Amino acid sequence: MGAARRVPVLRGVLAALALVGSGLVQSADYSGPLFDAHLHYNDEACVHAPAPSAACPHPLPDVLQRMRESGVRGVLANSRPNDGTRALAAAREQAAAAGVTVVPFVRLYRNRADYNNWFRDPSIVELVRSELERGTAAGPYRGLGEFHLYDSANARGPVAQQLMALAEEKDLVVLAHVDEAAIDLLMQATPSRGQRLQLIWAHTGIGGTSPAEVEALLQRYPGLMGELSYRPGLTCEGGQLCPAWRDLMLRHPDRFLAGSDTWVNARWQSYGRLMQDYRVWLGGLPPDVARRIAWGNAARLFNLPDPAALPSAPR
């Protein structure tokens, strides 16, 4: 190639490199399987209805269809009350047809009043033990939660302390909506002082815990993982990860999970958009990191089958 012809080619290469450096090149969205690590199927969705209606907007066929259309191949199901989780677990044929594996958790809530009182109510421990003994049609419960502690000091109470010790004893994963101070208190309540307990931190600190503080806790507790729904400050321009969060995930690709948090029906109605938002920023990560956060970390934690071995469920 002559010098005159090389100049335009070189200019094109330099322009492309400049675009990459400036972040203006659009990454392809992640297209692989997703695991929803924070899914509620609460009473308001109308768990036992056969078909959608004004009074029952999200019966089983509807929610499974939404998962299938979003490429969600597994869910961490926890519901108020636990009837919703048992219903998802019992719908084995329908879930298989949608290509979805259900991982059931025991939630500590019978009703909304329990959100603010579970940690002072000894009957919650008996509720948990009874549910664990009962199990589900999809197999044993795999964890406890989601539970809330709006005041981290309540993690010192006997109910919270008993449940953390029970979780470690029975190899149950915990899903906790708490602040960073409560993470320390809950972890220290276990026999191993937090070195064996697997704890998923709902929202990875919804109050705005900094990436540096998150990283310190990840380093302190090997079983701590961050779930990313509702996380303030997570994404920036174009729906891509903000730089500090991107750097954190590149340093700790095995410690994060995606979740929808369908705590109200509006979240079911926007389910597809919520999961698509994950696909956008996952597409901006190296493919191996994206796959771990989207699916691999949950697959390791819960010993899930390879999605390729599940029935086909096209989006």
C-alpha cells in the first residue's frame, strides 16, 4: 500500500481509537442468561388466580411469561407470605416450560406488620423452622430473607442472632436489606464470625454506601455478595456503570448479582425494562465478567444447571 493510501486508513484507525477512549462507541447489550437474585411474589400479585384481571394482575402464567421474555433463567424467590414462593416452586411444569429454575427462600414476613417487628418476635424463629421442615415442591429452602433492619442496632436482638446462627448451621444463604453497620453485626452473630456465612446484601447498601466501603466489607467477609437493585449511584451516562462501580466489579467479579425487587406490582409491570437495564451495563463489561454477574455467581452459589441444559425459552 502506498503512502497516500495509508494516510486515510491510519486516520480511520486513530478516529476509532479516539471514540473508544471517549466512551462514545456503544457496547452491545449482554444477551446471555440472567438470574434474578431478588424476586418477590407477594399477595398483591394475586398468587392463586388462574388468569390476569383487575383484582389479580399477575398470576403465575403472567410472571413466568415475563421472566421468559426477559431471558431470566433462574430466580431467588422470597415472598410475603411464603405462599407465593411455594406457588412458584409448585409450578414445576410451567417453570420448566419457561426455562426458569426456582430457588426458594423462607421470608420472615406473614404480613406488612412483620417488616418492623420480626426482630422482636420470637414466633418468627418458629415460623422459619416450620417452613424449613415443610420445604417446597422444588426442594428444600435454600436461604432466609429478604428481611429489613431499618435500625442496625436491632441486629443485636436475640431473634436476629438466632437466625444468623441457624443460617450458618444449616448452610442457608441470607438475603438482608440492611446498612453496613448491620452487616458487621449480623456476620459477627455466627459461630464463624462471618467467615462461613453466605450473605447477599440486598441493594448493596441502599442508603448510598460508597464503593470503597463496599469493598472493605467484601474483603472482610468472604461470603458477602452484593445484589444491585435500587442501588443509587450505580449507573451514569448511557446506562453504563459509573467508573467507581465498574472498577469495583472488575476487581471482584465473583461478588455481585442482579435482581428485580418486585416488592410492588409496579415492578412486575416494568419487569422487562428492569432486566434490560442490567443487560445494557453488563454489555459494557468484559464478557466473562458480565456472565459471572448475570448468571455464574448465582449458579455457583446455588449449584444451578447450565442454562444450555434447560428447556429452550427464547426471549
